[in-house]
Amino acid sequence: MAAPLAVAVAAAAAGAFIWAADPTTPGGVIPECPSKHFFGVICPGCGSTRMIYSLLHLDLASAMRFNAVGVVVLVALACVFARWAWGRARGDGGNAMRLGGRAAWCIAVVVVVWLVVRNIPVAPFTALRV
């Protein structure tokens, strides 16, 4: 159980840092996304720290506004972690889930579509900008 415990401690530490840093306040210790800052492109991960901050404060609506795909990814990661930790606790090794080729392609398509849609400069897509 050392590996799942280490992952849980690292996630808790990251969450504590994001909680304390308050990325929703401009000019804080967490810098703006480099792709947004240097190129003006809103990447698929833009808004993720603010999304996590909102989730830590149980504000799902704000989290979805900051990065809806990120919320779905966090839920999926939590499920994968739970399955892995449960397997380790049962003693069967807790093998991690492996993605097949179709799943990997689907994830890639979702990420690329999210990147493109967030950067379309007309309404209603401008509402997805953070």
C-alpha cells in the first residue's frame, strides 16, 4: 500500500498548495498558463488550477466553468486510483488500467476538440474562455 499512499499524499499536498495559493486571485504565486501568456492560446488544461480550487471549495459550477473536461478527467483519475488502491489492499497487485488503442484515440480527439472549441472567437464559444 506504499505506492497508493504516496500518490494520495502527493495529491493532498498539491491540493493544499492550490488551496493556500488561491489561483482565482490575479497576481498570485501560481503563474498564468504559458501557452495563454506567450501565444494567446487557451490550452486544454487552462483553468485547471482554478478548477481544482473550486472543487476543493465544493463549487462544482465554477469548476465546470473553469475547465469542464478537467472535471471529467479528475473523476476518471479518482476512479482509476480507487480501483488501483483497492486492488493493492486486496493483495492482487492492483494492476493499473490499460487503455486500448480506441480509448487512447478517443481521448486524443476529445483533447484536440476541446482545444479548438475553447479558442473559437465567436459566441457561444467565447463563454468557454478562462
